[in-house]
Amino acid sequence: MARSEVCSVEYCPGSGMFHVSLGMFTLRFRLAALHLLNSTLAAGLEAYKSHLSTRLTSAIPQQHPEGTLH
């Protein structure tokens, strides 16, 4: 169904399970669990992006209207 350099996803109609392979590991998920995994991974990536954005913003010196840095 889908494949990347990191993982692949296959669907088994007989068992109704999605097989997610990561290297030598294969995890089997029902559809609802796969949706929850997707949501959790997406939330983790968004939190990471927000964390990076906050770190980058705080590293840039801020300038007061009077022109002095602090």
C-alpha cells in the first residue's frame, strides 16, 4: 500500500489488520488503532516543531522601540 525508506504499510484482508514494518519489526494494527497511532505521531511532530520554533525565536535578540538590545 505504501512504502518509504523507513517503513512500509500493507493491509491483510483476511485478518483485517494493517502491517506496519519498521526494519526487522512488523507491528499489526486494526484501523482504529492505526488512526490513533497516526494522530499521536502527528501531535508529537507538531509539538517538536513548536519547541524548535520557540527555541529559535528566543535565540534572536529582541530590540526595544528605543533601539536598545536586551
